[in-house]
Amino acid sequence: GGVWRGIGNNNFLMAIVSMWSLLFLILSSLHVVTSQSRVVPIVYTLGNAAPFNGSILTSMDCGMGCLKLTDNIIGPIDSIYDDLGSFFAFSRQSGGGNVLMILSMPVSRVVLYFFNSPKDSIGLPQISITESLQGGGSRSISFTYDDNDELDQNDSRLRNVSLILMESSNVFTINIIFIDSIQIDWFLLSEVEFYNGAVIPPSLNPLVFQDSPSQVSLGPDNPKPSVSISCTLVNSGSFEWMWEYEGSDIPVDRSEVWIADATRTSILVINELRYTDSGNYTCSAKHTTDNTYYNISTQLNLNVALTAAVNNVSAHVSDSSVTLSCETFGYLVNSIKWMKNGVQLSDGKYSVSTLAGDISSISNNGCSTTSIISQLNISNITEQDDGDYICVIQDTTIQETITLHIRSSTQSTSDFTSLL
């Protein structure tokens, strides 16, 4: 079969490595090459395998007849599909790792069996394949994924994915890489199969995205400090991703782009959300071997609300001052401005103060909070201060009107009441 297993004796391993070329000639002369026939490896060596504590998986239901992962087991590999027993573990903390394969003949298809549980940061990291050069150094072997359309973000079971090599090889290294933009911390490798045959060029069918919400709305109640927007392809293959905001590159100061499983899903995370982050976000993807981008868009709505403490306020010309108040909550902008009869207030008799309605709720440098209160103080009250005052959230059309009634020294309380 095509299952490869560990060899514990280093001296024996080195002896086999030194004789691999002779074995290659012997086995090649005996092996009948057929289309996509399975190839048995001569030997493999591991680089930087890491101990794994499987306790976080003990409550998982992995299906009928599925064995749970065992703590701290590092090979040998011995499993069948949907039955994960022993495995080799590679971790982000340990810096990834690699597997050097020496095969009896060149292969063009490599199938990896691995445990996939993205919610536990276990799955498929970035993979590269390299081949050593005579005289030192190495070169990359290009490949594309196949079968990765079956990977699921809600998995908790054994999965497999095929690597279709763009050129056949019989001695190469599979490199396991945990790049920053992948939300995977463990790669639990259970089995590898190899197949020879003609190199299969990648399929360049038009890319199709899974259905996803066309709009995401947050606030004004219970504003959250961050949001994630994702896009997933239904195609198999290897892809490159790009995100844009309103047709332009997304600023990197508060945003992160994640690739969920190194294959078909890209996730945009925006931190320190503010009202001005509302808008259209576009996810674009293309085959790594093609230049045609396909895209899908999501409208992000970050809502803010405004209320007046009291919409009708009375004061007397004998009063030294009067205060009007508006409260805004949700995803906030820089400030609230005050106007009277459509004209912004700038006279010295007006002063504006800003208070936090709930100081403990302020987060992300004040970008979001459940409540901020703006107060307009009017001093030296005169009859000319009577009228409509408007508080407006800056850079929006959201506003509230507060009517101020000024009583003169000769106006009775009953006269004022009739105005209300």
C-alpha cells in the first residue's frame, strides 16, 4: 500500500538512505507503470516533529468507529480514513517542520491525510515542496491543490487533500509552514499516499464563491470592537487573494487578512471599529496559475444613534445659564456639533462639553462606546436665545432638535405652559 511508516533506528535509516539510488533502479525495473498507480516510498525522515497534547479533542464526536487522538503520540503513522490513531504533529510554536521523501520512482500526486478541526486551530497550514540540487541548495516544485473543496471550517475529523505536482519527482521535501496569516497552530499528519503517472495541469474553471451575507450590520446597541468578513471558494485548487475597501487597498494599521485553511477561505479582520469603517468590502481571488480575478462584495454597516435628553426646555431671562444635552451611542465619530436655526454656534456665550455616558464601556481609543453625551451650555440668557437648537453627529445627517423656550420677566407660568 501507499501508507508510509516510521523507522526508529537512525543507523539503519542512514544505511537505507545511502542505498536508495540502487533500490530505485531495482524497483523501477520490476514496477509496471500504469496511469496514477500507487508508489511505495523507500524511506522518509522527519524534521522538527512536536509533542501534542490532545486533551482539547477528548470531547469531540468524530463519527462511527473514529478513535480519539491520544496525548503525546508522535507516530508511527497507522490509520485508515476516518480512523485517526497515531500521527505526526507539527506546531507553530516549534516553527513548523518538514518530511523528506525518497520514493521508488517519480510521482505527480501526493495525498495528505490530516486531522481537520479549524475551531481548535488544527488543520492544514501552508505547504511547500522543494527538491535538493546537486552541489547544494534547493528549488521549489510547483503544485496545486485538489480535493480541497471538501475542507470544512466546522470539521472535527480526518480529511485528505491532494497535491498535484507540476513536475514529477522521486526525492523531495514536504515543508510545513505556519505563516502569520493562517489561523492554524497544529498540523496532525496521519498518512501520505503517492501516485505516479502523467503530470495533470491545473483546472482553470471560473471561480465560484459560496453564498455569504451581502450585508453585515452592527450597532448601535452593544457595539463590538472588531468584525470579521470571510469569503470561501467552492473550487479546488491553489489561489491568491486580495481585499479592497470602496475600490482601494485596505489600510493595514487596523486590519488583518487571514487565510483560514491555506486553501479556499480568506478572512478579513478589522479592529478598533469606528463609524467611518462602514462601506463596501470586496474579496477577490484567482488561480495561482492564472491572472483573472473573481470577486464578491459585502456591505458593512456600522450604526450610530442620537437622542436628546429633553426635546423641550424652558428657561427664564433671569437665569444665568441653561444646558441642552444630546446622547450618541453605537459606532462613534469624532464629535457632535451644535447649530441654531441652521447656523453653527460659535459665539462666546456658547460652550460645549463632552462626557462619557458609561466610562467603563469606552474601548479602542474611544472609537466605540455605548454612550457619549454632548452638552451645550448657554450663558447670559436673553429672549433672543429662544429657538430651535440642533445637535448633529459630525460627518453624518443624524440629528436631534431641542426647542428652547425663554420666558420674559413679564411672562407668567401659565402663558409659558400654553406654548408646550
